[in-house]
Amino acid sequence: MPDTTNQNGQFNPLHAAHAIEQVMLTLQFDQPVDNAIFGRVREAAGQFRQELPGEAEIHGLTFPFGPDVRPPINSGISFRRAEPDGTVGQELRVDRTSLSFITTRYTRWNEFWTQASRYFNVLAPIYAGHARLAGVGCTYVDKFVWSGNTVNCRPALLLRGDSKYICPHVFTADDLWHSYTGAFIRVDRNTKRLLNVNVDHTDELRLGETRRIVAITTVLSDQLNQAGYDPCTVTPDTVTDFINTRIQALHVFSKVVFGNIINDTMSRRIALIE
Amino acid sequence: MNTFVTASTVAKVLLALSVTQAPTVAHINDPLLQQVRPNNRNTSRTMFVPTSVASATSATTVANDYSYEFINRTTTPQENIIGEIRQFNLLDANWDGEGAFKPKSTSIKEAVSFVRILDDKIAIPDPMLLASGNTALYWNEGGLYADIEFLGDGRIAYFIKSNGDKHKGILTFDSEKMPAVLQTLIGV
């Protein structure tokens, strides 16, 4: 039988069908856009109110260290969709230097990217005319919940023992642990990719109860116009294609990384492999 | 002199912030640097970083207000069914002790696709694995009996008994659109 299970307990993907707790895509620009441009961004983002009706200003705080006291700065806006259970299902955050879209309702990549790209395709060209694209990021948080007596909990039932992304000593640890690692990868002449893999074997407090989990956060960010790399020019006309290519590539790479962290049995269970 | 710090700064997320916690030093553009770490202040990561990540120094995690809103959603009925179906992938041939075929991955995929496009308002079916290795779904309640077998080649075999009438047949399923026949007979 599967090696994710034993008679004393097993790990289960957070949402049965999959383990994805949240996914976030981010576009980062190298400098803040000014008030006029940000006004255009806000106006354009307003068209998404119907699907993301929860609207909130993101306020900045000022810390005065001298006589030049300025009023608080309005730095951005977020559009959210709340779900019937009261949780936030999706959020688009727009500020002067970045765009990000977060979902906790991930089902399939195509659906998720189709939705996110609609937002990015409208907003990114406005930024791109006034600031350089500095980075494209993709973050997955996957979570597996232990079912059974915690005394019997063994992350080795879930994780790949020879994974290059996990410190080997955790497999013999008697208690909870964190394993964080990261590296820069030279993808091409223009792209410095940062990979972070953070694995936490922890007890999580949820709705008043504690549960034992393994959470895997895979952070990928393609950083552009970095020292030692060739410049990368992205214009308003090319930014959407550029982003599409980059994010698709990050998605594919994140699956490879994730498949190198969890074992084959769990990979089949969540349909990462067949 | 004023220092501008914003809660949304953290939304620069894992591009900017991951750079600051990277194992080696990366160039951070000046304007970004100013916002991420204004005047040597450490920017809090807790609002946007998942709870478990935010607790790098603790082996016990506690949801903060923001992440609480995000992470404590319940698993949907569709996800539960898909989870059950995907567990068929773990079985080998003779899983029933009577010579059953190994579960067919293409049939499992089709069943998952079907559950994804089910109308939220209808009763959730129960999954079953057939000796043929095919996955099926069935309903049996309120005068309706229906079972749908996914043949793994883009076709569905169905048998439906409703209000004394019986219907059966084979139809194509493209994994994206609910067949009209089933919409009519089951209301899916």
C-alpha cells in the first residue's frame, strides 16, 4: 500500500484533492509610479470591482523624524472576493510599485492564470511605460495535515528522503523542525532566478485546535536588470507576452521543484504525476 | 524627514522580500530598498507571508489576523470527492482481491474534470471504482438513480433511472463542458 500511509496515521493534502493553500503571483517594478500614473492604474483596476467586490485602500504610515510632517500616504488599493465561509478567496493588490494576485481557491493552473492574466494584461502595460519590470514572482504554499497520533507522525512518509531541497538531518529529528533553503539560478543572460524552499514541520493552531502539519512554501522570483546580467527591456507593448512566458515557466519549474520534495505516492495522490 | 512605511509594502512579496532574506546578497533597486527597509527598520512580513513561513523561529504557528482570513477556508464538497477519486491512483491491479484491473489514470482524470464542472446546487455524487479499472460516479436519492462511467477515452457510459423512466447510452465528454443529455436527465 501507499507509503504515505501506515496503520498509525497518514498525511493528507490540505483540501483532499490538492494541498495548495494559496498561490500568489507578483509583478515588481523598479520604481514607484507617480500620482498621475497611479491614478490611471486605479481607474483601470476599477473594472474588476464586479468580480472582486471587496475594495479597500492600502494606507501608508509616516514616521516623522523631523519638522517636515506629511500626511499619511495612500499607497494602494486591494480588491477582494470573500467566500461564503467568510474567508478571502481572491485578492488583487495594486500599489505604486507592484501588482499581486492571490488565491486560496486554486483548482487548475489554466483557470488561475486565465483570471490573473486578465488583471495583469490591463494593468502591467500602464506601469511598464513608466518603470522597468524588476521581477516576476510565483509562490505556492502547500500544506499536508497529519491524521493520527502525533507520536507516530513521520514526515518521511510524505517527503522524498533524498530531496536536495530538504536538510537531511530533519528525517531523523525527534521533534518539530524547519528546513529553509535558497539559491540563485542563472536562467539566461537576463534572468536571475531566486528559488526558496521553506519546509515547516509544525503544530498549527486552527479554529481553536492544534494540528500537525508539513507546510511547503515554494518561492520563485525571476529578477531582471540585475548586476552581472544583461539589461532586459520590456515595453508596454511587450510586457503582457513577456509576463505570460515568464509565469508559465515559473509554474512549470515550481512543479519540478515540488515533485522533488514530496514522494511519488503523494505526487500521484494530488495528481502532480500520474 | 519622514519615512514612508506601508502595509502594502509587503505586497512586493517574495520578489523584494525574498531578496532581503536570501542567502546571498542581491542588488535591490534604491526606491525599492527605501520602501522595504526604510531607515533600517525591518519590515514586518507577517501580513502577507503564510503563517507557517512567518514563524521561522518557532515550531508552533499561530495565525495572525490577515492570514487567518486567507487560510481557514473549508474544503469544498467537490474537492473532497476529487480527493477520493485521486486516491484510486494509489491502487494496483487486483485491488479488490478478485482480479480487478489497475485503476485507469485517464478515467480518473475524466471523472475529476466532470466533478469540477458540476453545478454547485446539485447533490454531490459518490465515486466508485469498477473492476474494469474505470472510475464512476453515482447518485441514488430522491427518486433518482444515476451512474456514470468514465471510459478513459473521452466517452461516458451512463445509466439513469428517474421517475420510472430509464435512460442509458454512451456520449462524448470533452472534460470542459457538461453534456446536455446529463444536464437534462440529472440536472447537473
